[in-house]
Amino acid sequence: MGFTIGGIRERRSGARRRGRAAEGTAVAEYTGLWGWAVVPGARAADGNCSCGEAGCPSPGAHPLDFAQEVPAGATLDTAARAWAEVPGASMLLPVGRNFDVLDVAEQAGRRALVRMERMGLPLGPVAVTPAGRAQFFVAPGAAAELPRLLYRMGWDDAGLDLRAFGSGSHITAPPSDQGGLGPVRWLRPPALDTAAAPPQARLLLGTLAYICHRLAPCG
């Protein structure tokens, strides 16, 4: 037997059932422990998105239209039951509610994180993607404020490889696969004191901008 999400078929097995149970537990951790909603997302295989749309602009990295999000606060039983309805889905986190995301190249992100820790700056969760990006969780509103903040810091015309995701965006949650490239992983996992109250973007932006500028290719 098999199951299908919009066209990608996968075979049932004991290992797969155990994997889905583990995914349900991971969803419950996000909703119950960290207080974040989780959205069922598409997956990709061999370049094809499970949504079934030819030429999908974000294969394996967008919400499933027919699936409902698991709300923040959902218990283990509730999360497990909800996730059993979408076998094979990836876990996506809606941005702009509890956090926004500052996104930089992974090398810059790793170096900036070490520098921030040495400086004793407040930090929230940080994820790394298989596409080579580091994602810093910061307080909501960062995406809207980013141009103004960069201008005030003198980095507005530096052409930095730095962007922000805000309301309406979704990011792939560890340990889900992103776009068929591999799993997203935590570089700095969530903690009780930062998941609900990540730092303001302005506290981290100076270091991120500086490192991004230092690592920018010449010419």
C-alpha cells in the first residue's frame, strides 16, 4: 500500500510509521513547549513538488493548501492526531507571529553567532538549511523594520546578502527536509527563555551586517 500527497507516492513500512510518530512528537514540541503553530508543508522528490503543480516556484517548501495548521498550545495527542491526517508532510513554521527571521549565508551566520556569543548578546534560536543559509529568530516586526535599521546603521547601500522574513512567510522546521535537499538543523536550538521572546533584530543586526560585509566576494 502507499499514500499520496498531491502526486508523490510513498510506501508504508514499520520504519515509516515510526518516523511519522516521531514527527507527531516533534510537532507537539513546537506547539506545546515552544508555543509555535506548525503548518503541514509540501515535500519534494527528484525535483518534483508533492503539490502536483508543474513548475512549482517553491518545490517542497510551501504550505499544503488543503491542510490545516496545528495551533500553538496543541497537546501531544492533538498534534499526533492532526499530523496523522497529513502523512509525509513537512513541518513549516509561520513567520511573523512569535518571531521574524534574519537570513544570511551559513558561513556568515556561523561566524556571527560565535562573535555574538563572545559578546554576550541575547540570542534566540538559529537554524541552518541544506541550501546553505543561517536563520536567526528575532522579535516580530524585523522584516518591516529592516530597511530603516540598515539605513540607521549605515549598511543600507552595502549590498549585503542579508534578508528578513516576516508575516505571511513560512520556514521549514528542523528536522524536516527542505525542497528535497536535506534536513534543516538547529545551530542553536530553542530554549524556554528565548522561544517566546526572541531578541530584537537591532541587537544582532550590526554584527550580522559586519560579518556579511567582511565575507562578501570582492569585485
